[in-house]
Amino acid sequence: MNAKINITSPGQVQAFIDEDEHMVHTMANKVIESGATVVFCQKGIDDVAQSYLAKAGILAVRRVKKSDMENLARASGATLANSVDTITKSDLGSAGLVEEKKFSGDEMITVSKCKNPKAVSIIIRGGSDHIIDEIERALHDALMVVSVVVKDKKVVAGGGAPETELSLQLQRYASSVGGRKQLAIEAFASAMDIIPRSLAENAGLDPIDMIVAIRAEHEAGHKTFGLDVFKGKPVDMLKAGVVEPLRVKTQAISSATEAAVMILRIDDVIASSKSAAPGGGMPPGGMGGMPPGMGDY
């Protein structure tokens, strides 16, 4: 078997080490000369380079996720650099405080007191993973609702006010239609009352009394009156500061309508299959010569 053997003298090995250390020292100096006091790196940082940075009073954090790097850049106003050679003072961001904290036994690097941050982090804490997941879902829903309001700039009164007004208007419209369509429209109008009814039931109030009270206010022209679960009576939701995005309302109504239509279509298919006469079956009286009743088996 042929083998190639490379014999390296101790002097050559030391030369390689010195050259490597010089390269690391040069890279660390470029970071120091840029004026940075904290460095976040998506990949690893050599221990020698980290020791040079530590001696210069620079905090070096390695193996940071790409999403965290992007959020840090938006929060601090920094620019992501692909190479140490391209770092300039204009790429640096600013933060009032960068420190290491411990949350529930986990150590985290926190960056706070940024000027006009474009990204923030929310730490959720709870007694169990299930509670944390529920809080995270609720928080995500709340943030999405706020984003919808910012984009559309359209809100409606909460507390079941739009559903009550829609129910009343549909009932008035149904009386002018007549026929079977009137019954369908009235059923749709009654379905709108499920929102104020659910609000009253969850608050421990009588749902019938609350619906009647809200309807009376709407009949009097107070279209923004809804159920105040704390006072137990209808109040002006806009003055109370209870609003909901218009897109959420329209999406909920359209989704519920589509689901109801789908269920009705499935019921029609099942009903039609049952009503169809089976082909090739025995006549009602059974076969000839059989005693009465035998054809029923």
C-alpha cells in the first residue's frame, strides 16, 4: 500500500500557530477599532478571539439565531455585517443596557433601553407548559387584532352591539321578502343574537333580559349600545372604549355562514340518498307464495 507521510517539524507547527493567532488578533482588532462594545455573531467565535475582545471590554455572544439577529438589528438600528472586514462605525447600533439575566433557571442576554426600537420581545411565564401555550395563543391573537386595526383603520362597537343591530335590520328586511326566504332570513337574524347571549351567560347575567334591554336601546336609535358585563346593563361601547376591528366581525360572520351552508349541503346529500328507492329490491308484498310478513326480512 502506498502512503504519503508529511513530517512537520516543531518549528513549523509553532509557525502555523503563530500565524493563526495573528489572523485572529487582526480580526479582533478590526472589531475593537470599529468602536463596538457588544458583538452578536450568528456563528461561533474562536476562544482566542473572545479573550481578545473580553480584554478590550467587549461582550461577545455567539451562535445567535438568524431571526434573533434580524430582530436585534431592528431594535438597535444596527446593520448586519457579513464579514469582519466590512464593519464600520455607521453599521453599529445603540442600546442603553445589555446584560445577562436568569429567567426560571435559563440564562438570557437582554438588550434594553433602545432608541425607537422596531422590534421587541415579550417573555411569557406560567406555572405549566399548557398555561404558557394558552397565553401565547391569546397574546398572538391580540397582536394580530391590533395589526388589523392599524392596517384597516376601521373599528366597530363591541359588546354585541353590531350583532344586535344586524339582527334587527335583518328582521325588518325579512318581513318585506315573504315566502320561504323570509324564514331563512329570520333564522339568520336569530343566529346573530348568540354573541350578546354568550356574553350575558359568561358574565352570569340573564341572557333574555340583556338581549331585550340591548334591543330596546337599538330601537331607540342607540346603535352603539352593547352589554357592559361589569355594570350588567347596556351602555355606549364607543364611550366605554370597547371596540373591535371591522375585519374580524366580517370574517367571523362569513366563516360561520360558510360552515352552516356546508352542513346544510351535507344534510341534503344524506337525505337524498335515503329517499332514493333501492334498485332491484323485492316488492312490498314479498315473493309469491311467501306468507304475509316474510317479505319484510
